[in-house]
Amino acid sequence: MEQTQQPSLDSRFSRDEITAAFGPNLEFDKNLAPYTSYGTGGPTAYFLSATSAEEIAEVVKTAKKLAIPFVIIGGGTNILVSDSGFKGLVIKVDVKGMASLGSDVIECGAGEQLEDLVNYAAESGLTGLEFAAGIVGSVGGAIYGNAGAYGGEIGAVIKQFVVVDGDGIIATVPASHGKFAYRDSALKTNGEVVVKAEFQLRPGDKAEIKKKVDDIVTTRKAKLPYDCHSAGCFFKNIPDPAAEHGKLAAGKMLEEVGAKAMSVGGAAISDKHANIIVNTGSATSKDIRELADKLIERVYARFGIRLEEEVVQIGEFPKGRKSIE
């Protein structure tokens, strides 16, 4: 397995000065691999787990004041961290809590697991979130990427949500603020951090809701490699009004170019789904990145379509690749 490099701590400050600025919970040289579903990647120079909007706001303000780059992570299910790590601050959003507001609204912290929110809604006899059954990851991450399946998406059931902006200002904003689109949102470009959200659902039959959730989970487990380290689908489907359901399936194109037979080092394509790159046990982030590049090249050569990635990269990757640096 490729050796990871240690990230460079900011030479402008001593450890004592950085700790005094961010507080005693700040961690140094934190290995990020255990915080990602791929289980790969190097350490980050600084790491903080934040449990409230106020804490996130103070951390963001401090990072901005000290000119220290930072990134946000949730459940780590849709990220690829460079083997050399990240030369800045990683803020893990760990805001918890779920509660019913009235008869048809649920408020949920961004650090909760999406599957727990789905189950909470089902137990409350509220319908509208069944499509998300079996999707692994945090609620905040699902909002960031507008996660969806089976004709539904998270942005469509949000009533309003709380964010911390790049200046550390806390605000409650309507769903329209997110500009939700297919596997996309304004959060990917505006630098805001989701803290919690309210979901507008509908009363329904509890037994029927639970059955639908169970059926979707069963279907997903049959189709997807839940027993492997992966980030789910690596590439977005391609919008096409002429195609079935309005999108060309990236997985179908990948299968047609022989993706399932491909591998690089410890990274391989799932035998269940051609759009899922898995860590077979010894993969590095470099292996995963190189395999993804090969897939992009093959699909482009065959179909003239350049696949767009769902997975977000953190750290330094080959030039020209979309990443947070």
C-alpha cells in the first residue's frame, strides 16, 4: 500500500497558538481514512468535530481570520481524500438530534445518518422520504449533493434549513436557497455549511410506509455492494430528454465499455454495478483516481460523452481534476 505523506502544519503558528485559537478539541495530523467510506487517504493538518451551529460558526470565523483553508465532511460516503492528505482544517459536522414539529414536519441535525431519518419518518407515520431508504451517509451530505433514488430527491422534501456561511454567519433559509438540481446544489459553490434542516412530509399509513422502506432496502442490497468499501455511484447519470426517465444511465454505458473487467491496484469495479468503484482491501486513493480516469476515457471514446463525478475530491490530485485544495 502506498505510504501517505504527512501534511504540512502552518509554519506561521505554533501548536500552542493554533490550539488557543481553535480550542482544546483541535486534533493534529488526523488520519482521514477511517472517516471515509473508501477507507483511503492521508491525514489532515488540523481536525475538529463540531456539534452545533455556534461552534461551526466560530471555527469558520477563526479559519478565515487565520487564512487557513478548510473543508467540511459529514459521513464521508461521497468523498475521495488524497493519499497525501489535506494541508488545512477538516471540520466534521456532528450536529445531532431529530424531532417532530407539528404533524408533518421533521427537524434533523446534519450529522444524523440519512437511514435513521428515513426510519424516524416511517415510525412517525410520515411519507415522502422512502426513496432514500438504504442510502448511506449523513443528512448534511445528502442535502449537499441532493441525494436521490427511485424518482425522489432530498431537495424536494426540504422546507427550510440552517446554514453557516463563509463569514461564520448563521442563517435559516428556504429550500429554494439550495437551488437543488440533479445531484447538485448551490452548497457546492457557495461555501455554506448545512447545520440542520426541516423536512416537509405527509401523513400516511405507517405499515405501508415501513413496507415500502423495507422493499427499497432489499432491492438496493441486491443491486449494490453493501459489503465493500465504496462511495456508491461514482458518476452522475447524464440528462437526456429523449432517454428513459430523462437520463442516460452511466452504469449502462460503463458496462458496455467493459468496466466490470477493469481494475487498478486495489481498486476495482463492483460485479453488481458498473458505476461503483470499490476498494477491494488494498486500494489507495491514487488507484481509485486512476481507475476513474480510465473509465472516463473509455466512455468518451465510445459515446462522445464525458462523465461527471458525484464523488468530491479533497487534497492534491493530478492537475485538471476537480478537487478541494
